[in-house]
Amino acid sequence: MRRWSGALTALLLSAQMQAAAQDLPASVSQGALVVAHAKPGARVFIDDRPVHVGPDGVYVFGVGRDEKGPVVVTVGDVRHNLAVVPRDWPIERVEGVPPATVNPPPAVAARIEREQAAVVAARSRDDAREDFAHGFIWPVTGRISGRFGNQRIYNGDPKAPHSGMDIAVPEGTPVKAPADGVITFATPDLYLTGGTVLLDHGFGLSSNFLHLSRIDVKVGQRVHQGQIIGAAGKTGRATGPHLHWGFNWFGVRLDPLLLPGIEPSS
């Protein structure tokens, strides 16, 4: 009888864990966005951070470029340790970058610090909107000229890894919203990134569009997938016209190529 009771307890525990996790993967790639589901009303933590759970049980989180893992996902009282699959990060050499944007002079240090703080604040929103729910589309169509996570060397000077994806397009190419959202930042002349727009998709997810030649939206404006938000350009630290599309889960930078609905660009 005790043996049967123990087996039944183990079976029930296994069923509970499967129900709590539902579509949670066993492993995740560096730079990936994870969209998973729990029982509606469940409490979910990513490591020690509580996250929104939608009415249908959806929750999201991101895995950073340098994350070693495991990522600890707690759903209710059940903990799941997700292995992180490492990626290779090639070196990208970029020549012809304006020297003052590679190593900015001390006179602009305070300006850059203020601008970066404003961007960080815009990325910190934690709205319970599910504007990401229907997946994403390409904001522009063109050749990928720079990939997420690759080590950047500007004019022979090693810099931080690339925080997004560069898409080479002619200057003035309309930039579309990849998903619904609310504009949280829109400025035409940041020192390093030039024309810059941040679009919040809810649950801590946001797209950022850099080096724009034109901005057609304002802070607080709600936009829909496919709506024009501006035009590609070469403002800020750039060698030619392109769109830099970055994607974040709060402060964690993610790879746009791994977003739901995104297929290889033509």
C-alpha cells in the first residue's frame, strides 16, 4: 500500500510540474526571447524577479548574450532549471566610422551619460500589455549588415558587442513598427545613436530603432504593427544608411532574429 501511495505521489508531482511548466523549453539559446505559459493566476519568477502573467497564463523573459545558465524559472512552487545553449560570436570589423563617435571627446561625456540614462529609464517600463502576442514583422527589408552579439571593432579599436541587428537600406526607407506598442522615447539627435525611437510592447519588452533620418511618432503615442514610425538613416555612429533594430527584455539585450514570427529577410 505504501509503495502504491509513493508511486501515486510521484505521478501527481510529475503531473503538477508539467501543468505548471506547460510549454517551457528545457533549454534556451543565448540572446533568445522565451514566450511560455503557466496556469492563469500562477506566480512566476525568473531567477528572483517576478514577472507578469497574462489572463491566458502567458509570460515572457529574455536570455542575455553572455548568460551562462541555468536560468531558474519558478512557476508556483515548482522550480525549473533551464540550460543555456552557448553561441559563437564572430568579430565584425567596421572601418570609416567618425572618430569622434568611436572615442568621444571628454567634452561630450556628460551628454552621453544623460542620454544613456534616459534610454535606460524608457526601457524600464513594466506595463501589463500584451502587444507582443501576435508576433513580429520586419521593420524594413534588406541585407543584414551587422548581427546581434558579434564583437565590434571600430577603426581598429575593440568596443562592446553589437547590441542589435543592422539592416542595410537606402536613406529614407520607411521603418515599420514590428508589433503593436507605445512610444516611450523619441529623439532626433542622440550623440551615438542619432535619431532614436523606443517602442514598448508590454511585459518589459521593447524595440529600439537607431540612426533614423526622420521620426514620425511622439512619446506616449500608441502605434500598431506595420505603422510607419520614421525613416532609416545614418545619424550618430554610422558609416552608411541602415536601420539598427535592437530588442530588449528590460535591460537584457536580445537577438531580433530569434523573435516569434521573424523569418530570414530577403
